[in-house]
Amino acid sequence: MTTHTEFPAIGYAGRIEALRDRAEERGFDGVLVSDLTNVRWLTGFTGSNGKVVVRGAGATLVTDGRYRDRAADELAAAGVDCDVEVGFTHAEQHELLVRAAGGLDQIGAEATSLTHRQWTTIAADVPIEPVGGLVSEGRRRKDAGEIARIEFACRCADAALAEVAPMLGDGLTEADVRMELEYRMRRHGADGPSYDTIVASGPEHAARPHHHASHRTIVEGDTVVIDVGALVDGYHSDMTRSYVVGEPTDEQLEIYEFLRIVQQAGLDAVRADLGARELDAACRDLIAEGGYADWFIHSTGHGVGLLIHEDPFASTASTQTLVAGDVVTVEPGLYRVGFGGFRIEDLVEVTSNGCRVLTESPKDAPCPPSPPTT
């Protein structure tokens, strides 16, 4: 069973100050943070209701009575200098928000995380203007505490897959494999799965990149795509491995080996200052040259952290550039109804001159591994 000691602390100190500085650069004298993922990253608060007002002289978290003690404890543990105000009704919370924003003239607010009704209610009393990216820009660069949690999540998924992949020829259904993986990730220390684990098998299901595991029995000759990740202390991992049950055909071996080469080319391309579009092209162009352009039907990768899909996104449309501290996937795939499909995905930490691969499950061949020795 995977075990761990205490993780390094996450560097909450300075995040509010850095946000304040970014806001001032855009002409705002305050920020209203309402996206709960951003609230968590900024303050350490993990509740389901909370908004943070950041102003020149401090910050205030407004929440409800369920989180009165929890919010104070979590902010104190994070070492964040932020007041906590509790309103027991929506009206009380609104008044506390208005009070916290008092004296501010131009507040940047996250329009995408507020409903139209919430926006108009707040805007009637608080001078908010829509702004994007103020917090998510800071979330891109993971610190040592964040990387440690993501890496441990990878170990949980690696360990679970090592135990379950050898069972693929034992007459299990896709749903059986999914449940085994999610149970075993928890046994290895995860808080749960990062997402609904994908187990896609056979000539039709494996051709669907985001297939929902069904009660189809996995049989000899199937290609099987397993996309599995663990959740640890709010941070996600993400990995895909693909297999052939039984003896692979020449076609299956040829396509798998081609994809393995393509995925390695993607890993080799990763480095800080590389355009995310260029990362996508590193895989997509090779696939097109190999004659499989219409077999690749999704983007090459995405960021991972407090969300399973976050900036940056490596796609043909991306205008983003990788930075040191990004954690991203590299996950080309080939899919065709009648054949099935393969996807190979690793999670990597972007460095100044390359990347560090965080996922460790083997991918040298499509045959399921042997059971782990005890």
C-alpha cells in the first residue's frame, strides 16, 4: 500500500498580495473572487460557499454559518491574512460583501462564476467590472507543496493500475475494472478518483475517447483504454494506458508502437516557453504524416491541478505558452470504430529545459502487465 508522510506546505503566503498587484496593473483597486477553486487556491478555504474581497488594506472571506469554524481554521492553517465574515442568510452575506468592498471604486470580478442574477444583485451595490485570468494566471505555476500532492496522486493511480490491469483477461466488465481501480486508489491513500474513471473496450467503446464504463464484458482481442487519476488533498492526477487482451495482432502492435513513438515525441517537445499549440503539433503532425490524421480526434493535452482540466490547453487553437511549474498532460490517441483505440497519457511537470514525468506505469507494450509480486 502506498504511504506518505506529511506533505510540504502549500505556499499560500503572498498569493493575496500578488493578486492585488496584478489587479492594480489592470487598473482595479479591488478584486471579488467568487470561483470556489480560485478561493481555495488563494486562501485554503475548501467550503462550498465563499467569496473573497481583496482590497488595498486587506481581504475578507464572506461565507455562511456552516463554515464559521472551518473557514477560520483553514485560513489559519494556511497562514493567510484574511478576515472571515459569516452571514446566515443571503441578504446578510450580501451586506457583508458590500461592507467589505466599501470605499473601492473599481473592482474586478469573475463574471464566469456568477449567475446573471448574482451579478446584477452585487452590481447594484458594488462597483464590479468583469475581469478574467487574475487568479488563474497565478494557479499555473505549482509550488513544491502542490507538486508533492499531484505526484502522490500519481503514485496512487500507478499502484492501483498495477494491481488491476493483470485482471483484464479474467472476464470482468468495464464497470468492474472501474470500480476496482477507484477502490484501490483509495486503499493506496487517495481521497477518491479525479474523475469518473474511463474503461473503454472493444471495437466500438475503445473508439470513444470519453466512453462511460458499461457492463460490457472485456474479451480476448479487445483493445482497452484505461484513463485513471487520483484526487489527493484537492489536487488531481491524470494518466491513460492502453492494452490488448490476449495476443495482439500485427495491426494492433503496429498502431500501438506508432502511437508510443508519437507520445514520446510530445514528451520530448515539452519545455518552458514552448507554445501550447506547438506541443499539440509535435504529436498531431507526426500522426498526420503516418496517415492517421482522422484517427486523432481531440487535443494533445491540458493543465492539471485543483481542476482536472485547467490552463494551459495544448490544442490547435491555443495561444498560451508553457511556463516552468505548469503540470500538463501529453495524451495523443488513435481511434477507429471497428478497430477500437489506443491512448497513451502521461502527466508531466514543465521545467526550464524540458519536463519531469510524474506518471510511472509502463507503456512499452500493449500487453497487460503481470500481477505485482508480494
